[in-house]
Amino acid sequence: MSLVGSIVAATTNVGKLREMRYDWHRGGLDGIHLASLSDYPRYQSPTEDQPSFIGNAIIKARAAALHTGAIAMADDSGLCVATLGGAPGVKSARYASTNASDEANNAKLVAELKGLRKQSHPAAYVCVVALASPIAVLAAFTGRLEGEMVLTPRGQGGFGYDPYFFLPSLNRTAAELTIDEKTQISHRGAAMRAAIGWLRANFTSLVSC
């Protein structure tokens, strides 16, 4: 079976796609076209009903691969706050409601953290990047970034919960980092670098099957 000689990033999230393409370029894969689901207007997103990041990443990668006929790369990621029992976790993108905005999700999170009346809120960003072809799940890679939550936003960069995700070692939030600084240490950057390494070693054999 011949697969399309490109890879589809299974997302329409502009922030995620920007970071993925940045890692793609740094990883030396400019010779392989990285499309996105924005290029497939008839695509319908699958239900993300798994309790884990890896489960949902695989669901998205398989659905995108089957729809496009190409190798698909999907990331499922989120914020896990220790004082909230790991929430919002896999529901990070829809914490306030289905199709919630970043502002709504952050508002709910801050309100809940304020209600706890605790001095610190250890947290971690977690990301799983899964790769799939139309006939198989190929691989999955995990990245993690430790930090803590603050109740006042700082910075204009990034997306999601970045203005509230504080990195003590840098004395900055994720939203105060440049894209280069962020991808070097981030959960998504770590998972993407592992996925890119795997693709560099295996892509040629996959497209020639």
C-alpha cells in the first residue's frame, strides 16, 4: 500500500500547529510536507472519550489517517494540577464547556484554585504525540513539563493555560517565553522531538510499502 508522501497534523488549533511546525523545521523535516486538518474541510473530529492522553492521541491520529490516506500525527495534551486532583487533565481544552475559549477555561481554573485557599499549586503539562497510518498505529511518545500555577496572568505568548503556568527555575510563565525557549523545554517539544526522530528513521520505509 502506498501512503501519501506527506504527514497530516491532526489539529486545527493554531497555537499547537505553530509549535508543531516550528519543531518540524528544527528537526530537519522540511522535505516532508506537514499538512493540517484545516486542509480537509470535510473532516469530522472523532469523539475523544478515553481517560488518558495516549488514548485520545491515538483516536485522533487514527481518524485523521483514515480520512486523509496519509500518515497522521496527533497530539493530546493538557494541564494536570495536583491540588485539583489532576484536573483539568484530558478535559483541558473543554474544561469550562464544550468548545470553550482559553479565556473561559482559565477563568474556571483560577476560580477553583482561589477557592482552595492554598499557598501553592504544583502542576504539570503533559503531551502525547501519536503517529498512525491508515492501517496501523505506528508509535506514541510522551513529554512532560513541571511547574506551578499562579493566579495572575503574565505574558502575551503561547496559548491555553500558558499565562498562568509558572516555571520557578526561569521565574517566568510559559506565556513569557519565546517560541524557541518554549519548545526546547515544553511537554509538546519533548514529545515532538521523539516523534520526529522516529519519523526520520522510518518515513522512507513507510511510504514505500
